[in-house]
Amino acid sequence: MSEVGSNIDGAGTSARAGAVEGRVALVTGAARGQGRAHAVALAREGADLVLCDIASDIDTVPYPLGTEADLAETVALVEATGQRCISMVADVRDTEAMDAVVTSGIEAFGAIDICVANAGIVAFSHFQDITDEMWDDMIAVDLTGTFKTMRAVVPHMIERRYGRIIATSSMAGRMGNPNLSHYVAAKWGIIGLVKTLAMELASRGVTVNAVCPAAVDTPMLQNPAMYSLFCPDLDAPTREDVVPRYQAMNRMGQAWLAPEEVSRAVMFLAADAASGMTGQVVEVSLGSAAGQH
């Protein structure tokens, strides 16, 4: 864990008030990718951060996951904004680990106001070839891990009558996708989980919402295994090879989102400006949502 001082400018006076000034945010899957982008965005807007990541690989995931060094780099980026930060290696599949993350955050900063349940994995296979282990890992990380993260913070937020919970789903949670049935099932499940919890907490001062990004330019997407999924007709496809395949999936001519584009949606839902929104799904879809009912 590491901790630094408060958000002040060089003259020792308070910097401008950010959208989440004085809040404390928990971000899972924070070692890199969307989790890192969300953590830095929240810090820049005045939040202190509680970060966690599994920081090790999972056998059924066909690309390397983040590392402890990656997590340390995220901490450094948060600290560079002037905000305080603690980090832990923790697996969202582990109830005791997630309870410990929340307890550590409350002990360090007095509260957790914002929870970004972001940790997730992706893998692919024809439906009939998905093994029990592949299915179990996907559901355990993407859906059960989101549940366990939320469950760890909900009692504290109810007690304080304040909270902002944001879960990372996907545009895959709004449609079907060939060869991704276990991933799609998990991401659809997150939306149902969010809507149900939002109903339970609507009168308790806690909002619960989801973001559904299109493809995002992160290591989860940019790796040889995913390139092969979208270019099965090519041997050893590259990043450049997959660009037109991704462009064809949306209406804006853009292959994928930058993580920071998703962070803007997360930031909006985390701030008091969105206090009237709960049980909702914000689609950052590059236009692919335009053709849906």
C-alpha cells in the first residue's frame, strides 16, 4: 500500500473543486486498461483511491493479465494528481479478499463513496467447445466478481445513506456475439444485477448503474488471440488487420474507444450530477446502439 498527501496546488491552496472532490472511490481491475483510466480520471476530479487487481494470470484467459508492476504504475499515476491512494492485490472471486479491500479503504480514508466494479476478462470459443473451467472462470470473474465487489460495499453505503456504484458491462451485454457466449452471458447478467440492486437501494441514497462500452483499446482487446477471433481467415493477424473488422461493427467509423472515453461516462455516474439516475445503462457504443430497440 502507498499513501500520499491531499490535493493542493504548489502554493499550498486548495485546487479547484472537482466533480468528486473529497470522495473516496474503489476501482477493481485497476492495474491497467479501463480500470487505470477510471482511477486516474476520478483522482483528477478530487477523489482518493482504493485500488485492487488480481495481478496474475488465469489459465483459461488467452492473454496475459495485469501485474503487480502495472498496479504500482496506476498508483503512481494517481499519486501524481496529488490524491491519496492505497492498493492491494486481490481477486474479485474471493469474498474475504474483497471484504478486506473495503475494510482497508474505510480504515485508510474513513469511507468508500464510489465503487467501480470494473474487473473483467474475456475469452472465446464455439459454444459446444466451452469447457466447464472456461465457463466457470468467466462467470466467476465477470459476474460473480461484480456481485462480490458490490456486496462488500453495500452495507457501508446503506449505513451512510450515500453511494455511487458503477459496474462495467459491455455492448456484448446488449446483444449476442458468436464465439463469446460465456462472456455475453456474464455481461447480460451484470445488467440484471445492477437493475435489481438499484431497486433495492433506490430509497437508501445509493445509486447503481452500468456502463456498456463498445470495443476498448486495452490489452484485453489488443492481443494475438483476439486478433485471430476477428480475422479467422488470416494467419497471424495484426492490430492493423483487425481495424476494418472493428470499424464494421459500429456506425462512427472508429475501430475502438480509448479507455478515457469510457471514463467520462463513469465519472458522470460517480458525480452528484447523476444523483437522479439509478438502474440505468449508459452505452458508449460508437453508434452501434442506434440500431437497437
